[in-house]
Amino acid sequence: MKNSRLIIATAQFENRSGDKEYNLSVIASLSARAAEAGADAIAFHECSITGYTFAGKLSESELLEIAEPIPDGPSVEGLAEIAGKNNIYVLAGLFERDDEGMIYKAYICVGPEGIVAKHRKLHPFINPAIVPGNRYTVFTLKGWKCGILICYDNNVVENVRATALLGAEILFMPHVTMCTPSPRPGAGFVDPQLWIDRHSDPEALRKEFDGPKGREWLMKWLPARAYDNGIYVVFSNPVGMDDDQLKNGCSMIIDPFGEIVAECRELDDCFVTETITRQKLKDAGGYRYTMARRPDLYRDIIGRDHTAVQKVAWLKGRDKLPG
């Protein structure tokens, strides 16, 4: 029998580059607090275990050193211990190393029983040594069908629709995003000094975080992914410094109507929870739109051969990488 309700938490925190022990300690603390608040699961950001931006400066051998096998690595073991101790499912990200020495950007769901799901990022670009994943990820969490797409995966709308068509009712979207240069108007870095001064001048930092460099851009597309597909979206993003880049958090849960039902608004490590219900899934417009599809009209258009090219303005010297 399907559970009609599920309590989800999404978190934000300031990770330390390459410091797995520290990052796991924060994950443990926030997971324990979320469990006390009644959460069934808590989601953390992309590469929350390892840190993210610093990996763009690493050689392949250096990246291999911080990458781990999954499910046999120490970080999976650590997450399983956190999950078992608190009776909660924990979703977090790290770099994965397989038996052939290939490196992937991975995001995993770990419960008291061990690893439940693993997704490999389909569109990695932080380091050319990272290999893209080649499949969608859908799994069951306490009777709910869930999917995972990591950061840039979600900007390609076909990925979200495909995951929804595979049955996902909840889509976990771990990110390290916003506050970076881009061709779009208003984009750019946020001055790290504003983070240092956040307690004495929170208004200046909030203005940058919520403006076109940050949340204002996010609102142009993120709610649409939930609305168009009639699914719940669980967005997770770091707050504070990630290597030399300041990130603005805004971790949030969006319902199938495209409404934000919970959001982290503190300028600090925190989490929010929301009780989600199945009724919204069928009441939302996205459910009706999906049922009304005419694949015969566009099957050959969407499936047409295409050479993927990514251009990421803030990756110096790496403006053309395969997806």
C-alpha cells in the first residue's frame, strides 16, 4: 500500500573543500535534527560530502584520490551510520571512482538498510576527468517513486520530463549553483566580503542573494519543472563559501502546482521540512498535460541526432566540453 504522506527535509550548509570528515559531521548534525522534527528523508547539495568548486583545479590523479567506490567506500558507510542512528534516509553527493578508474559525479540515497539509489551526473563539467552518466535514476522511498537529477541535468528539460515519465513523483535536485557569471543579464559572482559581514549587514547580502545573480534567476525556471511535470521538486544548494565562490542556499521544496512550500532563508546552515501528499500529484495541471501528450507528433524531433556542446562562462579556458 502506498503511503499517502511523506515528510521531506532539504538542507543548506557551508561545506569545506576536500574535508569529508567535517562535511559528514554537519550532515550528521542536520540529519539528527531533521529526524527529531519528524522527517523521513533529508537531502543535501551536490558534492556535499567533498565540496565542489575546488575540484575544477585538481588533476585527474588528485581527483582520483578524493573519489570513492560506491557502495563500498567510507562515505557510504558514514551515511549509513547516520541514517541508522536517526532512522532517516539521507541523500548526499560525492565523487565516485569505479573499478576501472573512471570518475563520476555521484549522488546517493542511503537508509538504515544501506544504499538505496545512486545517480551519476549526466552533464558534468567542473573537471574534464569526470565521465558523464548514461541513465536516469528512479527508485522507491517509503512507497514513493523518486528520481535524482544533479544540477545542470535539470536545465535540460528533457531530463526532467523523462524522469517523470519513468514514474518519479518526487525529484531530488542537488545543486551547486547561482552567483556565477553567465551571458544572462544581471549574472555574476557575489563579493565574499558580504558573507563575512552577514551578521552586521544582512540586508546587503540578502539583496545580492535574492537578486538576478541568485534566487531571481532560479525562479525563472525551477518552479516550471515541478509545474509542467506535476511532481514535487526538492532543491538543495550550499550556502556560504564553496572554495572561492559564494553560494546563496535557497534550498526549497516545490509542490506539483509550482508553489514553494518550504525554503531555507537563514544566512547559515539550516534545513526546512514539508509534509507532501499524493492528492496534489493528480490535482496539478502537469498531470493532465502529461496524460494529454501526443508522442507521435514529436518522437522523431526529440529523438533526432544531436551533438551535445556545453559552454560554461565561469570555467576559465574550458568553454567547450562534451555533455
